[in-house]
Amino acid sequence: MEIVFHGVRGSVPVGSPLMDRYGGSTTCLSMQLDATSHLVLDCGTGLRGFEDHIGTEARHFTVLLSHYHWDHLMGLPFFSPLYEPEATFDFYGSPWESHTVEEGVAGAFEPPWFPVPLSATAAAKNYLAVPDVPWQVGPLTISAARLHHPQGVTAYRIDTPTGSVVFATDVERGEKESDERLATLAAGADVLIHDAQYSPDDYDDHRGWGHSTWQDAVAAAKDADISHLVLSSHDPQRTDEDVDRLLDEARQHFPNTDAAQVGMAIDV
Ligand SMILES: [Zn+2]
């Protein structure tokens, strides 16, 4: 099975010829489960690009949301299947304080910030709190862990019949319990997709903002005995050449590292 990157940028979408190669859309990944079913990880503006990959037949989407910050939901109001009565969505997320998963998703649609409330969209929608134990989605086994980020973030491990991938975006390394939960979740996985928004030089000015450096991502990969590390959530100011430099540095410490790029697909 393939996991495909449609959006790789952190915080806010960007558009510049200097950023075209890695891409400017915010976080969204997908896996096709069968002819009409898809797993979607986060609904950043990359969700628009994902729409180009799917057919027009009846469709079912299982959506794993890391959290509800705008850059991870911005694409959803503009995703056509949400307005189709024959489409179905299962949204998985973690409730936050007194807010339910439905409230977390619906916040992106509240008038006057968006004209159509989520409840008025035509697709059938289920809202599910992330279970405490692994669960099945088609051929996949999914498990999750809560990590360190403002308002919290959920990382997901996806075990396919042939491999495993962990999606850990928007996590700031350095909180012991969070680091240990990620190491347990990701132990022995084939692929770790990890936040690497900052360079070590950037980090001092962004401590507490909820993101990691490439050094943190490498440490997380080593902690969990990962085979293949993918750096993601690129800083919106980072050009393609900047990402190349950051990747070169990371590879000196963890050779099997890549930087997430819109259009990139990894077999798992
Ligand atoms: Zn965030």
C-alpha cells in the first residue's frame, strides 16, 4: 500500500517559485484502501490536491485528525465530496478539554469565517473519539498516542498487511512523557513521518511553539528503531534550497532520511 503526500507545509500555505519543489500546501496525506475508500491524514490545503486523485463514484473517507489547528483543517471546507449526499466520512480525533471531535471539526466552518456550517453539508458524517486501543480500518490497524503541542496533538501508527508508518506532525520534542509515548507507539515501525519545522538555529526563538527540529526527528527515529525517517511540516519561510540543506544535515546523522514533498509516495 502507498501513503501519498498532498501537503507538507506547517502553519500556513505558501506559494513561491522558490518553494515549488517541496510544495506550499499544508499537511494532508492519504492511503487508498479500495476502489472507493480512502484513509486521509489531516485536512490541510493539500486536501485540494488529493481531490485530483479520486474518482467520482460513491466514496468513503476515514479521516484521522492530528488536531484542530487551522493549517490541519483549512482544506476541508473546500473539499467537494463533503457536499455530496452519497459520500461518507468517519472523522477520528481527540476531544480537547470540553470540546467534542465534532466541535473541533465544525469550528473551521463557523460563520462568519465560512458561510456554510458543517452541519449543513450533504455528506454523511460520523465523529469518533480516538480509541484507547488499536482499531481496524479496512486492512489497516491503527493505534494512537497523545503528544506535546499547544492544545495537544495525536500521532497515529498505521500497520498495513506489509509494513508500518507513523505520522507524528506538530510535535515538540523535549517533554519526557510525550517522547516516551512516541517511542512506544513508533517502536520498530518502517517509516516515521516527523515534524521538523525548525532548524536547530531557529529553535531558541520558537521554544514552546509546538514544533521540532531535524535533530529532534532524528532522535525520535533512533529512539524507536525506525528504518526510514521523513521530515515534514516544513516552515513556511523555508525555500526548497533551505529544505535541501536541512535534509543534508539530517542525513549525516540518519542516512535513510527524506524530506516530505507534495506528490511523494512511500510503499508501506
Ligand atoms: Zn498545530
